[in-house]
Amino acid sequence: MSIPAIGGIGAALTSTPPLTGPVGPSDATTTGTDFGKLLGHGLQSVQDAQTHTDQLAVQAATGDLTDVHDYMIASTQSTLMTELTVAVRNKAVEAFNDIMRMPL
Amino acid sequence: MSDMFGAINSAGSGLTVYRQWLDAISDNIANINTARPTSEAAFQQRWVEAAPTGQPGEAGSGVAVSGISLGDPQGRLVYDPQNPLADKNGYVRMPDIDLGEQMVQMIMAQRAYQANLAVIDRARDAYQQALQIGRQS
């Protein structure tokens, strides 16, 4: 039985350009977004979502909340975004540990 | 909000619309016995108008209340000579609202609210399942 997705990955691997040694993040020829910047961006939006949820929580406590579902949606969104951040962070730590464990 | 939670945000806008519809129905039922003298307009039934937000062909933008339209100001004339608001012929103006119709609309609004809540639940479940990708158990 052939699995087309795995074949697709093989094609992608062969079309990948050969490795040319380490390239620093300051290299001007690097295209695409820096992982650090991406992470900073993500953390900022998680922070924004949690601030929004906190504001709605204060509104709920003071009785100024008009839509109950707004608060629950904001709380769900900030929970999901935090879970996503933690998942990305765990993967990054895992990758670092894998590299550190590499036998040299 | 970001596009990351398109389904949740659309369903949230639906919840707001149906909450406003329930508010309008509640207003109509609360005023169903509001008598006015015949020289004034009767209480007018509230109708919530909804319209999609965003461009045609675009998904994930949701819905919004575009306006409130009002029912017939004539109402119906009811013979009630005991009423202090009655005119010299004994008539008052009652709002032209059908309670049965309002109850049906209330069920529709409530069910639609629940449907949007179900969408949010499923979307959240889907996003949480996506976070399980590649996780060793």
C-alpha cells in the first residue's frame, strides 16, 4: 500500500536546497520570519487576549457586562492561545534537548 | 480579533444578535398589555433586523444587527370603558402583538443561540485537538 502523503514528503525533501553551513539571524540574505520575532509577536497577542479577558472579568464583577458570552469567548480564546504558546515552548525545549543529547 | 478564531468570532457575533432578538421579544411581551389612549400611538412591536458583516464571498466575519423596525402604531382598538385612559366612546388602543407568535419567535431565538454555542464548543474542541498533534502520550 502506498501512502501519497509520505511520497509527497520525499519529493519535498529532495527538492530542498543542500545545507550550506550555519547562517546567523543577522544575515541579510535570510528570507522568511525570524523564529524569535514570531514568538515575541505570539506572546504579545496572548498578552493582549488576557488583558481583554481581565477587563471583561472586572466588568462581570461590577455588573457592567452586557453579554455573558463575550466574557466566556474571550476566556476560551485566551486559554487556547496560552495552550498553544505552551505547546510551542515545549516543542522548542524538546528540540534544544535533542540537539544537546546529540552524541559528538 | 485575529483570524485564528474565525469560527468562534462568527458564532460570537451570532450570539450577540440572538441575545438582542431575545431582548426585543422580551420587550414585546412585557408591553403586550400596555394600553394607550386613542389619541396616542400604541406600543409598536420591535423587529430586529440582521445583516451579514464583511464582504460577499468572505467567510468568518459573522452577523450584526443592522436596525430595529417597528410594528403598526395603529394597534387595535379595544372597548374597555372602565379603563381611565378610555375615550368618550369607551375605547383604548392596545398594541397589535400576538403572544403566540412571540413565544414561537422566542423558541427560534433560543434554539439559534444554542446552535451558536454548539459551534463555539466544537471549534474549541477542534483547536484543542490540533494542539495534540505530535504530542507523545
